[in-house]
Amino acid sequence: MRRRFLVRAALLAAALALLGLDGHAVFAQGISPVIVEYQGKAKGSFEVRNDTIYPLSVVLEPMSFTVDAEGNPRYRPLDSTIHVRCSTTSFRVPPKQIHTVYYEANAEQLPAWFTIYATVGKGTATQSGLQIAIQLPHTVYLLPKQKFERSAVVFLRSETISGQKKVAVELKNSSQLFARVQEVELYFASGKKTYVGFPFFPGQLRKLELDWDKEANPSQIVLKFEKFRVSSDIRLGQ
């Protein structure tokens, strides 16, 4: 019996390794752009790419999501207050071709965000009897005109973890606006180390655990936003 195996793109490599499957053909699909931001309403598009030698079936599904303190998303059916209209909801992409999807979106309250998941399947089973379908995300943020202020960033904790080469950071977005941290920097006596940024949701408590491989202890953390930076001293954990 053929079994359908559905996995989100972020988990695909690990899933294939556990199943003992070759991931080269599966990774020959893509979606771009992955993340976009609009002020107010959205009128945009994204492309689904098929670099394989066989046609692919694609089904689209807009979904809402929340992100927990550790940065893990939780998906659910699209909220009734967000309205998304796509030019198509299912299609096939011929071999070596690109299909463009157009969409419009608005929300009854801003900020709002959602993901359009493109579920991509080959339509035939692997030798192990599994029919693999992957989900490629196109995430959209609908933002108001108001600008996120530095005063909305509240550091609750920034300290080294005793006995570990890590730095623990807890901060809160005290506003009802969305922001994006572009980079995180840890400074020490002779330089700095840079980490990737993250989305910062309204009212969110965000926890970071940053690996630290320098001999000297870090003394300051800096968060880089689009228009400004905010910083906090780092204390030594007991």
C-alpha cells in the first residue's frame, strides 16, 4: 500500500535521512520569495520552481500561525479576519519550468501575518512505497503605517549560563506592532560575534540561547533593527 508522507521544507532533510531516501530530486523544487512585507494590503506574487525532469502537482493553502518564545511556529487554519485570494489554488508545473501565482490579501486588523503553503508532490511513489509531498512556504506580513519604537524592546535577562558556553537572553515586545531583528551581536573585549535575526511579534516574550566560543566573556548584546539598535549589558551567570 502506498503511503503519503507530508513534511514541511524545514524538516525535509532530517525526514529523508531517517527514511533512507535520496533528497536530490526532492530539493529540486523551490518557492520565492520566501518572506515579504507589505504596508496595509498585499498585492503580490511568488514563483514555484520545478528543476526536475517530471511534472509536479501543487496545492496552495493559506494558513495562520503563532510563534512561541523559542521561535517555533504553530500553524492553524487561516483566521477569519485575514482574507487571501490567489489566482489559483492548484496547478501542475511542467519539467524545468516556473509557475507564477498572483494573490491579494488584506486583514481586518493590522498587523497580521499568514503563510501560503505550496504542497508539492511528484504524484508517484518512491521505491519504499512512500509518496512524498513537501510544503514550501511563502510568508506574508501586513503591517500598519506606525513605526516600531526602540522603547518597545524590554530586556528581561541577558547573562552567561554558568558552566556552559552559552548566553541566555529574554526580551519582550511591549508594543502591539511587528518588528524584525536583522542581526544579533555579542561584543567582547577584542571584537564581536554576529547571529541571525528573527521576527519580533506584538507582545511576544522571546528567548534566545546563543552559543559562545570565545575565551573572553561577552559584555554586551546589541539587536539591530532597520532604523536603530538597542543594547543591554551581559552579566555573568552564577
